[in-house]
Amino acid sequence: SDPLRKRLSSTNANVSNLVNLVNELLDLYRSESGTLPLHKAPTNVAELIESVCDALMPLAEKRQIEICWSSPSEHVLADRGRVEQVLANLIANAIRYSPAGSRIDVVVAVNDTNFEFQVIDRGKGVPDEMKEAIFERFRQADPEDERDRKGTGLGLAIAKAIVEAHEGAIGVTSREGEGSTFWFKLPRAVQPSETLATS
């Protein structure tokens, strides 16, 4: 029957959410104990971004949000799956907190020492007093909003742990009412002359 099907579907979703939460807690525990496993390899930045944006496009379209991305086709020495996890978290958060009909830009800036990934939204922004706290576990920029968004409050804490395990940095620049730019930097460990040899 339909009610039974709905109940089973809800149970499956709850179990899946619980498994995800346990995995997130394990990731965070491993990172704090210095044992977060990283499998670094030369990773094409443009391919990584395209892969994550394509995966999140249905969620964005459902909320009538456009995702635009641009990136140099260069390589970074990183754990691709972990970096995808960080980027997906930032983009998914941007989608959740962006108004319908708006745009999210995902860009990568490159200099001699690092790659800076930026996720730029047009949402309500992050209050100054929360710009560091949101990277702590179980913290959100707006707890009132979070009741309807069912977040665990672990995503940004784990993102920070992953980036720092790569010897990088993560943060946010924002003006309330004007949107936010969540960014993270990864060291440029693969020199341009090495990228062709390792691709």
C-alpha cells in the first residue's frame, strides 16, 4: 500500500542519514587524531570541478539556481575524493541558502604557491561573529533556518579538517544581505612542468 511504501521510504532515508552522520563523525574523529587517510595523486582541477558541479546540477535546477564554473586545466596534488567532498559541501550549502533564480559561481584562482577554490553565492550572507564559528562542529550560521534544512552541523568542520590535512586553509568572506564567498586553498605542490608528465 502507499502508506506502507511511504513509511519504508522514510525509514530508508532515516537509516541513510544515520549512516552518513556516523561516517561524518568518524571522519572528524580521524582528522582530530591525525589519522584522516589521504590518497594524494595529481588531480586535474577543471575535471574535479566539472564532476562536482554536474552531480549537484539537479539539486540546483530544482531550486531554480544556475551554477557557473571556470577553472584552469592544471593539476593539484591532492586526494580527489576528499577535495570533491569539500567542494560538494560548499556548493550544496550555497544552493540551500541561495534565493531561487540566483546564480552560484565556482572559480579557481591560481598563483605560484596555491590553488584557491571559491564558491560565490548571492544568499543572505554570514554574520561577522559567525565567520569562524561555522567551521566548528554542530554550528550553523542561522540555527533557525537549519531546522528546515536538516543539516548535521558537521559538514564545514569536516571540510576544514580535510583542507588542513592537505596543509591548506579554509574561510569565508561575506557581507550580510549580499552573499558569501566560501574559499579554500590547497598548496600548489605540482609544478606546471610536471603536470604533463603525470597526467
